[in-house]
Amino acid sequence: MTPLNRRRFLALSLGGLGAAAFAACTSELQVGAPELPQAAPTTPAPTLPPPPTPTPLPEPPVMPRGREVVTLMPGTEWEASGVVFHSGQPGPRLMILGGVHGNEPGGWLAAEGIAEWEVQRGMLIVLPRLNHRSAAAFERTIEGYGDLNRLYPGDPNGVPMARMAHEVVGLATEWRPHWLFDLHESWGFFNERGPNGGTAFIGQTVTSAGPAPALETVASLVEAVNARITSREELTVRSRPGGNFGGGGVFGDRDDLNGLSVRRGSSSLSIGRFVPGVNPVLVEMGQQDQPETRRAELHQMLVTEMATRLGMT
């Protein structure tokens, strides 16, 4: 016998009246079922005011036409001199660094020549031999000095080249150049480095740390110079946003000089992080089988092309 379910059992037991009552009860239950709670109306999010527009920094003053001598770390054995040539007219500001490493003469020879230039618009700032004691010893840097191109933004209480980096950033903050070219050399050529060349083979490169428009400007600049030089001399454009070489923080807890420890920083490509509006460019010429005079000439070709494009000449 098939088991009866509850509804059929009631219908059979109560007859028609029971079935009708059951149906009415069921219908009443369905009609009288509680409604689901309605969602509360959504309150619109308050409209926030736009963030304040940062106040633009005032432009450096336009000085009378002429050459101004500047001195970094004055009165110390590391004192380095440079020049600021004021055109007397508003316009672009271009800064050149040389002699950061003492065994890279093409860079400082080029910078010494550029220091004699005059421009017709804007301003030219040139620091030819920032690490002149290392240059005199023809060493990358002297033990205890620190590596200037790994110490930006510098430290006024640090080792000598950390203090020099601090003063370079200070001068850049004062005049806020639109472009900064740091002229270096490497031993081998980037395009000849093989699989494991490392930083010893980054010659004939031009590296930008700026945003896309700056990188495009550098690429166009290099293309123009490459059209006038030999295939081996051709320059390669590289991008290294931020200018970090191995990160920051303290490396080595030793005291390097007079109780001062070295604090690792970044290359000159990082200066744009510390000085508003600066587009840093790091230029490396290859030393291997390339005369010193030619390396200096290639550096100057790049800077001349930039100054021309900026309308400074």
C-alpha cells in the first residue's frame, strides 16, 4: 500500500468539508505571509571638494648677462668651482656635471670646454670637476670619500662626496634647471658587452630618468647625433626611472672618515625626485679603443644639440 502524505490523509479523513477548510487555510496562509523587509534608501555619498592646486614655485630671477663663479664646499680640501652663465634673458636652464669619477676624463674635459660657452637665452650652469682630488689621482674615488654618483641627495654631515652631493642638489634647488646632463665614461661599449658585461660595458649610452615626454626628447636628441657619427660610436637610449642603483639605506657600519659612516643613496638620475622640474640625463662614453678627445667631443655634441633645441644658442 502506498503511504499517504499529510495533505491526502486530511482530505480523505475530513471529506469535502475538510478539504475545503484545508484549501482555505492554505490560501489564507499564502495571502497572509509576511512581506520581506525593503532595503533602506541609499544615501548619496557627500561631494568632496577638489584637492587644492599646489602653489607653483616662483621662477628663479633673470640676472644681468655675465658669468658668475660658484664654489661648492668652500674652504675645504674638496672645494670645487663652477660657473653660471646668465644670458640676461628668460629661457631654459641647463646644468652640466663633470668629473664625478676621477678616472673618466672625457666627461670632465667636455665639461671644462662647455664652461667657456655663452648662451643667448636662459642659463647655463657647469660644474666641471666635482671630485677633483680623485681626478688628480686618476681613481674613480679615493678611499673614504664615498662614491658621489651613489650618494644623492647627499648629507651635509656625511663623507666628503655625500656633502658634495648635498651641495649639488642645493645649487640645483636654487636655479632649478630644466635639464641636467651628468657626463661619465665606462670602459666597454654597451652594444659590445656580451651576455655578462655589467656596468663596465655601458659606454655609448644616454639614460633618462624622466617621464615619457623627457625620454622622447632624449631619443630624438640621440637620433640627431647618431646621424652624424660612425656606426660604432652610435649611442643607445636607456630608461632608468628614479635613478636607483641598488636601493637606499645604510651599507656597511664602518666609519669611513673621521667617524662618518656612508649612507647609500642614488645616482644623479634621482635628482628630479629632490628638485622640482629637473629632467636628469646620464651620459656614458666608452673608453675602449676610443680616444679621450673624441669622447669629450661626443659629450659636447650631445649638449650642443640640446642647447640648440632649447633655443639657447
